Amino acid sequence: MADTQRPLSPHLQIYKWQVQMVTSILHRATGIALAVGTLMVLWGLVSLAAGEDAFNQFKICSGSPLGMILLIGWTWALFYHLCNGIRHLVQDAGAGYAIAQFVRSSWMSIIASIVLTILVWAYVLTAGGAA
Amino acid sequence: MSTKAKDLRNPLKRARGLGSAQFGVGHWWTQRVTAAALIVLGLWFVSMLLGLLHADYASARAAVAKPWNAVLLIAFVIAMFWHAVLGLQVVIEDYVHTRWKEIVLLVAIKFIAVLSVLACTLAVLRIALGA
């Protein structure tokens, strides 16, 4: 930080919370969570190649209560990052910048990600437990 | 003035490649291309996992061993870790203000990602080639 008396830009607690702000913050947060989740993909694939014992251990861990909570969290993070990522790609193409569109597409990202997460886990749980 | 007079290069030659990080829009563009790939590959990966909900070890291996699945899995893993590194890089550059810590983290995530991609690829190949 420069050692001057210039006013700082306002911090988060000064802004009025708006949905566009939430989607932006969540995009980064879910991205970080998913980056950690990549290690779960690594573990799954390596254990599948390593042998049945290693894979069963992976299945037990991912089917445990903590594993299920993490998987539900990663499912939502994936769908949110996916929906909002598509929204960002549309915006990168120059579309959807009117304030009303921007707010509406923010809500669409959030709602669609929750609906998709519920659909996937309804399928998983009614099909008889995870992993 | 004297040093400038000795430089016989065309001004355009000196200006080229001197963007923010000397790579112009490479980072931004690669992030978008991997994102586009991950829309398709991510949805395919989720649907494959859901199809394997009740699979035992042998049928899970058999599914990964199918040529198309093996190819798409490797493509998914490469795109996923690449996209994760690009995203984490921006987060680190934004929030880590101690230069040496920033460099260490930037290099560390690249090492981890490359090793993870290699380990995942080897795992898929071992399964696909029946080792």
C-alpha cells in the first residue's frame, strides 16, 4: 500500500449488497472450491487404476457423511460456476449489459444452480445412496 | 538520448509483446477457451458419474476403459486443471501482496496441476490399456 493520505476505495461493508455483487464474489469462491475439488477427481481416478482396495477406500470416504456434504457442496459449486460462467461468456461477447438484464441473469445463475443441484441429488438419493 | 540513437529497431518492434504481462490477452483467451470446453466436458463428466452410481469396481473400470470415455476423461482432466490454474493465478495475484509468497504460490499451483494431470492421464491409460 502506498503511504499517502489519499482516500481509499470503499470497502465491501460500505456498499449496499446487490445480487450482481453476490454472483461475482460467488464465482470466485466456487472457483477456488472447485480447484480444491479437482484433487477428488485425481484421487478417484488414481484409486480406480490402483486396485479394488484403494477404490473401495475412496468409495467409503466419499460415501461418508462428511464426504456427502462435501460432494453436495461441490455439486452446487460446479453448477453455479457453470451457469454463471456461461453468463460471463455471454457478457464477454458484449451482450446482457443493461442493468435489468444484468440483475435478471444474476438471479438466473443462482436459481438454476440450486435447481440443478437439487435435481442431481434427488436422483442420487432416490437411486439409492451416493457412490 | 545517446542510447536511443543507437537503437536501430523499428518502434513497432520495441512495442510488440510489451503488454501487461508481455503475453497480451493469452491468459484471458485461454481461460475462455478452456471454459467453453468445460461446459461440454463437465456436463458429460457429471452424467457419466451419475450413470456409474451403482457400478462395482469392475464395471467402473470397464466404463473408463471405453475409448471414447478414456479420451474425453483425459480431455476433461487437462481442461479442468488448466482452467483451475488460470483462475487460481488471478486470485493469488489479487490477494497475495508479498512478492516472494506470490511467486512461490504461482509456481506451486502449476507444479501441482501438471503432476495431477500426468497422474490422472496415466491412471486412465493404465485402465484403458488394461495394465
